Amino acid sequence: MQINPERFLADLHTLRSFGAAGVGKGVVRPAYSDADVAARQWLAQRMRDAGLQVQVDAMGNLFGLADGRSLLMGSHSDSQPEGGWLDGALGVISALEVARAAAEAGGPAVSVVSFQDEEGRFGVTTGSAVWSGHLTLAQADVLTDHTGIALGDARQSVAVMVTGDVSPDQFTGFVELHIEQGPTLDESGEQIGVVTDIVGIRDMKITFDGQQNHAGTTPMHLRRDAFQAVSAFNAALNNRLRNVVTPQTVWTIGHVSLHPNASSIVPGRAVFSMQWRDADTDRLARMEQIIRDTASEIGSDQGMTLSFGPMLGLEPVAMNERLRTALEAGASVIAPENWRTMPSGALHDATNVSRLMSVAMLFVPSIGGVSHTFEEDTAEGDLVAGVRVLAHAVNHLESMP
Amino acid sequence: MQINPERFLADLHTLRSFGAAGVGKGVVRPAYSDADVAARQWLAQRMRDAGLQVQVDAMGNLFGLADGRSLLMGSHSDSQPEGGWLDGALGVISALEVARAAAEAGGPAVSVVSFQDEEGRFGVTTGSAVWSGHLTLAQADVLTDHTGIALGDARQSVAVMVTGDVSPDQFTGFVELHIEQGPTLDESGEQIGVVTDIVGIRDMKITFDGQQNHAGTTPMHLRRDAFQAVSAFNAALNNRLRNVVTPQTVWTIGHVSLHPNASSIVPGRAVFSMQWRDADTDRLARMEQIIRDTASEIGSDQGMTLSFGPMLGLEPVAMNERLRTALEAGASVIAPENWRTMPSGALHDATNVSRLMSVAMLFVPSIGGVSHTFEEDTAEGDLVAGVRVLAHAVNHLESMP
């Protein structure tokens, strides 16, 4: 098949015009907004133009279906409240271009999807979560955004497009091209990343309760200062994790809330988030044990009452071997000696879709490693290289046993 | 002179009835509230009953004046939003009892004051700040409380009581009895603390600006995590200060604000408070240098842009030698081998009054070291011991050269 880079880039820029922020290439196209619905209507027409049959489920997940059994490709076209032009959009438009080129070449059959609310206005990857059965529509409908609007009300904006449920049985697998959203490829100068795993996540609130006191009258040796406990926990944890982690493992204290949070008062309480990610379930569990043990020891040393909140857990997802091999074959042709395998540190729709079928993912570089901001960008040569790898992989799959 | 413990305690409990919280002995009597004004009217009547001439300045500072030149004693009768029954009230009622007993004994002349807004509904020790000339009435009038009410409007609630300015020239010095509000006396089992200095305070906001990033896609070695910088700064500072401080020195990070403060985002910015207190101006300056140097080194190590906010500075105040000697003489008689000298880690009205005249302070224990809470309390035997020390000191001053 023959990819058309001009047509692909033109469509990508047209999609950017829906909700264009007017700041760089940024977009404001949250799920179910006017801009999102208009973009989906335009996408549906482009799918029809490509000979695909348009179907939309109750969530607003938009499918362009090839005849018979097909490989599904795509991502999402909703954006962050202040988002970039490529996050999700690249995966949708590249899938459209590959489906179009494949149809022009007489095969293989490729279908396209744009999932809804990947960016989590109402939850986490809500559209693909419902399609994959991880969340029921009834559960999703009662989720609210930060202004209190329920998803069940918000999705009325796409009601006119809805055709009904879309069966996953017609698909042979799912492939998602996405910007990396991190600095690894940009730093190394490589053009393509073939994803090995989407990492698992553990996320837990930890609370130290000490003793709120006057910051003038309470001698240092009598204090039970909750901030000091957090700081000591952090330092001890950084030391202890070094023996367990790989260079791909990450851990973060991104949220800290002190009480009463005043300069003249020794903090009596600290609530903070502890999040860690790795592609290996066993390592995630070893890290959890170290986190719990360290918090317990520091809490005990510093006279704190310690409590752990409920733990959010998302399991790592390994990419399908056959699909990944096809992507690696494409990368070797399009970007010889200039690609790598790597885990995805971010969640994607592919995490949900993996409940239904084999999945694989491909990355292109993010300039400066930034995403979820108007500044997000990727060199157009890298974008086109990504589409070409997808096309090669689709052809390669045909030749595989 | 002859102190009357029953009369003293009865008055202290009556004052507690104005704004009684209904929780333990707690009171809710913020400056200019109905409870505060009613308490000042009752206090004014008790002053008249004791033969004192009542004068009230525009701020609502309430004086009960003895004839001729006199020693001024007192504290404040406003409370924290959720305050204890003794913070301020003890100093006012003990002064009233000593003035009353002195008048009954035919001398020496003792006047009484209850300052307004020591607890800082509108600022910091606002009433005595205006009386001492540290703040003009015009400056004070535009201060607002956290609901937006201006002091200039709030003080209309005491307008009916105002008689005019009260000259400081008539006073030979100022003595303030206060609860310790810390754990030192309660821990040691001592009954009396004679204050040597009110410590100086330095308070400064520090900001680390790093790089906000995705907590999944940003490898640890490429992060510029502002929380990690705060934690490393705190650990390094604790180590470095140990060579400089005394057991009375305190330092506190009581306020920390991360941005954007979300569990999935590497914090790009941290703003935090750094406060330190000591009775020695030179030591405060040495600590400042260590704080600035440490923040600079850690910031540089961790790729942070560092900025310091303006520094709030309140100088240490040494207690007057003559007044302090008189209090020590009283302590030796009333609590032999059971008192100590100590700095005051908290600010008091005496800090402001020291701009006008010699000052000294006396402490009695706080049970559990707690204050600014409904649980604040002191054994009645300790309260009475405090008043007796004051009475002895007043007599002792008469005999001093």
C-alpha cells in the first residue's frame, strides 16, 4: 500500500482546527464539548470518504469499519482541557490514512476507532473502559466532571450520532500509534519506539498524624512534626528503592497536604500521595512492601500515627508478540538503527482494549518530552515515519503465519 | 499586700463565661466580637470597683489606672477563634487582683491593661502595636480579617467605651503574666518561669521552580521535582543547623504548597515557609545564611530556579534587668527550687510595649504544653502561685534602689 504523507498531514492539521486554542498548535477539545462533537462528525465523514462504515456506540466511541474481519487501529480525539494537537489525534488520523491506503491497495482490511474521553474528563480512559466492559454504561453515567456535570448528561451531545453497540469480535487485534509524551526518544534522537509493555500503576494516599503545635513554644526535641516525617520517609524510601528498581521504574510524591499549613504552626498532619509504576507486577509488589515498611518505621521513629488509603492498582499490560514483531519489522525498514523497544509509562486506550484482544503500541518522539500542554509537538518527518511503520506492519502481518 | 486567691479565681472564671465555648473551659472571644465587648464592659466595672480609673483608647485597649505614676500590668482579653480560657485572660485578671490587693494595702500603685486583638484577627498583636506607635491607627484601620471585614469597621463595636488616648508616660514599666503555651515547665514539673527574652522571629517564603512533568513518562534521572528539592533542603538544613543552634532555638517548615499538587504529575513548583526563632540576633543571622546557602546548593544540585520572598523580622526583646530581678525574688519565695529562667518562644504584647518602657514577663505551666485550643489549662495552684509572685515582685520593686 502507498501512504500519502500530504493527505495524512492535511487531515491531522484539519482535526487540530476543531477547538484550536490560538496558542501555538494547542487544542481545547474535551470529551463531549462542541469542538469534540464537531471533530467526530468530520472524522465520521472522512471515514465514509475512505469507504469505511461508520458506527458510534452510546459512549460516543466512533468506529470506521472495513468489511469482514479486520485489524483495528486508532486512539482518541478528545483532548486535555489545555492539550496538544497530537495526543490521541495522531493515532486516529494515522489509522485513517493506513485504512485508506490499504483500501486503495485492495487490502488488508483495516478499521479505525476514535475512543471517547481518554483524557478522563469523567474518569480514566472512560470510553474504551466501557467498550471493553471494564465499566458498565450505568456506572459511567453517574461519573461527574469537576464542575459536577454527569457523564450521562454530557453524552447527550453525541446522541444524534449513535448507531448502537460495536462488537469486538470482528477485530483481529488493536494497534495504537501515540506520541511518547516523555523525553526518552527525544533525548536519544531515535525516531520510533516499539512498546514492550504498558506499565502497571500503584497509587495510595499515606497519612502521618503527629501533634499540631506552636512553632515558637515547642522545643525541637518534643515535636511530632508531620512534615518532618514525610521528608524523612521520602529520603529513606529513595535510598531503599535503589536496590529494587530498573531505569524504567518511576515513583512520585506529587501531592502533599499539610494541616493546618501555616508558617507559625508545627504541622500536625500530612496527607500525601505515593505513586509508583513498573512493567513487572512482582516489582510493583516488592516496592509496595518497602513503601509500607518505610512509612511504618519512620512513623514509629517520629511518633506518628500512620494510615494508608485504599490502593489504586492497574496491572501492567504486555504487548502481543505477533503484533509487536510486525511493528519491529516496520521500524527496521523505515528507521533502521534508529528505533528502540521501550515500555509505555503512560496509560492508553490499549490498556482497556487488551481485555478484548491482542494489542500493540508504537511511539514517535515528543519534542522536549512535553505533553498535556499547548507546546506539545513532534517533527512532521517523525509523524510520517510513524504512519509508514504502521503500514509496513499491516503488510507484514499478512505474510506472517 | 494580701492576694485573695478565691476572688482572683472567681474573676478568672467569670471572664471565661463571656464567649464560653461549651467545650471544656474553651472560649470563643475574638477581638471586637459581642463576647469580647461584653467582657471588656465587665472588666471595666471590675476596675472601677477596685478604685481604678477606666480609660479606653480608639483601638479598644482597656486601661484601669491607679493615681500618679504606676507599674502597668496586664495582657489581653480577646481570644483565638477557638481559644483557651487563660491565654491573655490570666495576665489581665492577675493584674486586676494585684492592683486591688495593692490598693487595699495602701500601695504601691499598680495599673491594669487589657490590650485588644493580641490574637491577630486583623494582624499581629494589633492593639498593643498601635498603642506603642509601631502601627498608626490609619494603618490598622485598613487591615482586614479573613472574611474581609476592616478593623476600622470592626472597632465601632467598642466606640461607646472610648475615652481617648492613654499616655505611656505615667507608667514605670510593664509586667505580663502569661501561660507558657509550651511544654517546658509542664515537662520539668516546675511552677514558675521567669522570662529572660522574647525570641526574635525570621519568616521567609522560599520557592523552588523545577519542571512539571508526567509522573509515568518522565524517567527519574531526567526529573526536576520541586518536592524532592524541598525534602533534600530540609534534610540538609537539619544537619547543618545542629552546629549553630541552642536547645531553645526552633525552626519550622509549617507551610508547603506544591504545584499542581496531583498524584500523577511530577511537581514543577514548591513554595514553602521557613521560620526560625532565637533570642540572639547574631544567631538568627547565622541561621539565615545557612538557610540561604543550603537552598542555593540544593537548588543548583537539583536543577531548580530558587527565589526567596521578603523576610519578616521581629527582633528579640531582652527583659528589663530590674523587673526581672524582682520577679526572680518573688519566684524564690513562692516556688523555692521550683522555678527557672527561660526565653519566651511566642510573641506577646510585651514585645510591643518594650518600645515604650521596661518590660518583663512571667510564665506558669501549660498542661500538656497546649494552647490555642479549647483544651488549654493550668492547675489552679499554679495560677495562684503566679499571682503571688507578681505581688511579691511589686513589693520587692519598692525596696530596690
